[in-house]
Amino acid sequence: GAVVSQHPSRVICKSGTSVKIECRSLDFQATTMFWYRQFPKQSLMLMATSNEGSKATYEQGVEKDKFLINHASLTLSTLTVTSAHPEDSSFYICSAPGYGSTDTQYFGPGTRLTVL
Amino acid sequence: RKEVEQDPGPFNVPEGATVAFNCTYSNSASQSFFWYRQDCRKEPKLLMSVYSSGNEDGRFTAQLNRASQYISLLIRDSKLSDSATYLCVVTYGGATNKLIFGTGTLLAVQP
């Protein structure tokens, strides 16, 4: 089946640094990808929709200047957490919809970010 | 009010028990409905889609009541391996495939 990868799987950084997370669709093309964030003991919250060739669409309350999204190709979307702070520590997960299907979403394995 | 609400649990049940999870959603325009399973520190995985006519997949039965905006999941003959968080998920917005996740219900099946 379709596979979505994320890199890195885990990152620890100092407060104030920027962290880039990559999401790749390995055997299919994705014009749209989704970025979620999950805090401990909470559910996944949609942050933004990444659109290939155009600007990302951010959910209410998500700072677009802090969470930079670039959908550079049909198989790659990146999320950059700029000037990370401890409150940004979370589990970040991307997903891509299956081609022509509203029922299928392929999730990446997630990236665990810890900001010290 | 959250868009998708679930009882967070935990539900502690013995092996072999039958357990039921409930979920309500607030947006009547919701179009598709799913149950996902998430193991600790892992990504969510699709368990099954939910239809108004009800659907069954082995020990799992899902039901949707659009009038009441209510979704259920029934697990029969619980196994230890069923221990996980079960996420109720809805979508709306046409073809954008945006998933709105519930808070999840934690199930712990005891030996």
C-alpha cells in the first residue's frame, strides 16, 4: 500500500532554533498533504493543509509565520517550526489522501519534537 | 463545544468482553465518518469507515445515526491486542479530505 515517510522521527533542539520536518509520499503523488499536531493525552489537531504549487491553508489559531509550510513537489511537503519554544514540543504528523479517494488517508509515522 | 466528542475513558475490560464506544459530532454537514486506532506514540491507523446502514468487520461493528449525529463502535470478544486509543473521525469540506479527530477513548484489555 501507499507509504508516507517523515524525517526526522525525533528531534531535540534548544529554544529559539528552527526545526524542519519533511513529509514524503513514497510511491504516489500528493497535491495535498495535511499537518497535524498532537499534545500528550490529546487528540490530533489539524494545523494546516499543504497545497502543491500554492500557499498552505492554516487552521484558525495556527500562526502561519511560525509554522512555515512548503509543498515543493508532488511528493514532498515540509513544516518548519521557527524559533521553537518549549510549548511547541509535540508530536507532529503528516498525512496524504489516497488518489481519488475521500476515505483513504496515509499517515506518516510522526515526528516527536522536544524543545529544551 | 468540541467538534467531535468522545468519552476519554479509560475503559478497562477483561479479555473476551464486549465494549462499546460512543461519539457525537457537532457539524451536521459532516460527510464521512471513521474509526481510527492509535497505539502509544504511533500514527493513527484506519480501523473502519462508518455508514448509516452499519458495517461490520470481524469483531468490530460500527454504526452511524445522522439524525442524532452519533457514531458508535462495538468490539466483541476483546483481545489484549485491542488495547489502544480509538479515535472517532469525521470529515467535511468536499474533496479536501480534512479529518477532524475526536479526543479518543483509551481501551485497556486486561488478561
